[in-house]
Amino acid sequence: LYNFDMFMSALKVFADRSIDGLYFYVGHGVALNYARRKRGLINVAAFLAHSKTLAVHDSVCDERNTDGLEGRYHPLSNSCGQYGKMYQNMRCTPKELEKGMECPPDPGMQISAVDELTGREDDPPPFFCGPKTYFPFTGYYDGETKQVMNDEPFANRGGRMNVEACCWWGRGAAQVKGVCMYGKLNYYLGAKAKKDGRRSLFPTVDFCKNPQAICSGKYSYSLMWVTALLSWVETVQSRGIFSENLDRIADGKMGYEEFIDFLSDEVLGSGEDDKRETRANFLLAVDALGLRQTRQKSITGDAPN
């Protein structure tokens, strides 16, 4: 589902400042400065580690229904949000709202996630959303009997017992979710950018009207990575503490495990299982990029400064 060529194509788009006001830091313009190049490569390694944990390793595009009550009962309304989060409530800031960055929830929208072809026959069914006129209430999937029980309402942790306006579940390599982030995708990459007269990489894609374009549209293989990179720039790279820690690790004042564990705990908010997996993925990426070598030649063959 995910491949390196599509990642590199997406990275080049963000690294050369092709997106209005945004760029993914790879150590711009410092090919002979080892510390700055290292800083950029660590950013890449952290992004890949996080993406592998969330989606890439298991070839997931649409978010899975994993939040089972009592470890067994998976509400079908988890498409509205899992583990206490409600995706339609993940709002933008007032300033972002003024710019039209948020998607307005549409109660009439009806979407189904892509059924994964990964041999997980006993998993809950894919997420879906739709108006209460079609789905007055939703039940649950019983992980023990492997059956969908939909004869009476069953609430998720947020109290939802239907899937109206609940089309904002996670998608792509970073599992982007929520009305604000999908609105930002539209603002920077999609139809909103085109409408405003700004450069748009996907002018025909309206992420507010069709968020499923990421996983089952004409440009899905690109969007799985591009949306993840935009999410990383917005939610991780923009954080001051992340930038400070990039400097610290590049200068040898912070260890690799300390760096990635801090990122998982304080920025990404990962659980313990995801934290351990992300750490392992990060160290693999670091080694693949040769970052734990004390010195390395630059891509031009010259010794780094």
C-alpha cells in the first residue's frame, strides 16, 4: 500500500516549499554542514518511525475500529471518535476559522472506509458514516462471537449512538483526523486553495466534501503520504520544543532514545505500545540513514564541516 518512491515524491513537494507557507525541514541549503544535515535527517527518521507505527507497517489507510469496550464490544459509532476523542470536536483556532480552514460537518454525508485486504477476517467492519435518516442508531461488533449486533443502540466512549456527520476518522500514513485537519488539507492542498487563487496540488479534491479521497480516490497513493507530511509540519515540526530537541540531538546533547521517547510522550501523546514500537522504528531509520556514525561523508563526497 505504501512505497518509498511515493514517499520521496511527496517529500520533495514539501521540502522545496511548494506548499504555500509550509515546508518539511530536511536541512535546507546546508549540504556541507553536518550538524544541520543531521538535524534534517532526524526529522525524516522521526516522521517515518511515527508513520510506520500508525499505518505503514500494517498497510492501513482507513483507521481501524480498535477501541473495544471491555476488550470485546466495538461500537460502530467509533467512526465518530475513539478512546474518548470526538473527531468532529477537533476544532481549529479562532484565527484559523477566520481563514476558512475548518470543514463544516455535513449531516448528509455518507461514506464507507476501505475494507483492508490484509487477511484480518476477524476485525470489526470498516468505519462508515451517514445521516440518521439511513442509520437511526448503530450497534456494536462483538469481538468474541465475531458478529455485528445492530438491533439496538450502543454508545461509544463519547456517548455517540449514531454516525451522522462522523466522516472524519483517521486516514493515510499519519492517520489525519478531525474537522480542523481535513479543513487544513483543503486549505493548503485542495479545492479551497484553488478557490482562493493560491497554488493547489490537488485542485479537484475537496477534502471537506470527500475526505475519503485519501484512501480510495484517484490520487490516493500520493495523498496517503502528502497528507501525513502536512500533518507532521502542522502538529509536530511547528512545536518549539521539537525544534529545540532537534538542535540538542544534532549537537550530541541528547540521546536518540531520549529524543524519540520525549516526542512520543509530550508531542504525539502515544500509548506505551506505540511508544515502544516508534522507538524501535526510529532506531532502525536512524541506522539506515547512517546517523549514529560519528562522521560521514556528504552526498558530494566531501568531508562534512
